[in-house]
Amino acid sequence: MSASTSQNQRIAVIGLGSMGYGMATSLKRAGHSVTGCDVSADAVARFVKDGGAGATTPAEAAKGADIVVSVVVNAAQTEAILFGKDGVAETLPKDSVFISSATMDPDVARRLAKQLEATGRNYLDAPISGGAQRAAQGELTILASGSAAAFAKARPALDAMAAKLYELGDAAGQGAAFKMINQLLAGVHIAAASEAIAFAAKQGLDIRKVYEVITASAGNSWMFENRMPHVLNGDYTPRSAVEIFVKDLGIIQDMARSARFPVPVSAAALQMFLMTSAAGMGRDDDASVARMYAQVTGVKLPGDK
């Protein structure tokens, strides 16, 4: 453990979903005093049972905190946590740091940072990648940008949560932009993997053997290897939901339109996620795009009745 992580910091984690809960437990394991807050009272109670502290509002959680880690879905939720009723800006001490882990438009990240920094607090734009298991192990990849002061203040939390920390610039927005490039590729790869596995089933192939062959071949991708076992097992419990990519690929379309940059491949992937959501699977695992292909084409996949 580094010297920075050995310091006991007062840290609030807002959002105790699959990612946030793991991040909170990693921070607690590193020796920090961690308070969790979530709209779900059950999630907070679980964290308290596991040895953390609980709070009912972001303002309560942030009171006296050195660091606030916000692990919510989007920019609107981040803004509400910052500046809404019972938001952290009401109680967060001066010179403390707000670490924003939500995936959002870089322009929004810059606006939120400017607004918070005007009050004497620091803002670190720090989207995350790696999934719930890596969050629980303290082995996330964090794509961060912000001032030197924000990095210095956030360092103990970053060290506890990340296996890889990329310092990508001295102002908010750069981290968000890097994350959107990652999401473009991730969304396209999930859609392509889902198309391929469903097409293989249509050809009458043993899709478990297809998985074995592809993961040892040039056509493999991290998303194929990670997501297609969900299809093979007929298990669409949401590790990352379809709606996440409806949101993120939608942001990419907005960014691209504004930049007058064509993104036809990610646009096609977005349509597949939209179709899957429209078919009633928006809250299911994002590998459900394969189920949507199966429904449209009459293909049987594992778990189908």
C-alpha cells in the first residue's frame, strides 16, 4: 500500500450500485473512513452492515468529507448530487475534492467543474472502466483529468480504487472525452459480438464451440469474450444494462454531430441497442442485443422457452 493510501481520509461515496459498492468497499479496505449514500435504503443498510457508515442524503454524506466519489449514471444525476436539494455543495468543506465517475458529454463535465470550482472546491473528471468485480478488488481503470490540486487531494481515493490511473489533462472534460472513445468501441463490439453469436446460431452451429474458436482467433474482442458467456448461459442479469449504451452511444452521436464528424458504425450500434430497449430489455444485460437478433430472426438461444 502506498503512503497516500495509508492516510485515513474521510470519504463519501454517492451511489452504491454494482460499481459504487465495490469502490466503497475498496476504499474502506484501504483504511479510509467511508460513508455511503444511495437512493436505495437497502444498499445503504448493506454497506453499514459491512462496516461502513451510512447517510440519507448527499449533503449529509459530504459533511466533513475530504473526498466525495460520485458513482451515478449520467450528467443529470451528477448535477443533482452537486447542486440539487440536499446536494453535496451545501456541506462539502472548502478545498475538498469531488470525483465524478459518471460517463457524460465533455462539455457538461467542463461546466460542472467550473461551477464547483467557483465555490472553492476541487472537481476531478474521472470516469471509470473495468466492471463490478474490478471495482470490488480496487483494480479499476480510471481516466482522469483536472487541476493539480484536484489530483493531489484525490490521490488517496484513486490509489485505493484503481489498478491503472491515467492522468489525461489539467482540466475537466479530457477524462470524459477519453471515456466516450472507449464507449464507442465497447458499444460497437457488444453489438457486433451479439450479431455474430446469433448469426452462428442461425447457421446451426454449436455456439459454445463458436465461443471457443473465436476467443482463440483474430475475430475475438474483450467484449465478445466477456459478454457472450451471458448468452451461452441464458443469463441476462444486468452487469451493465442495455440502457447504458443507449445513453452513451447517444452522447457520441451528439458529440459527432456537433463536430461534423461521421460515426456511421456507432450509429448502427445505437440502433441495435434502441431496438433491444424497445423490445422490453432495456434494464437487462447489454448482451441482450443477441436476444433481440434471435427474436427478429426466429433463432433459439440458451434459456429461450
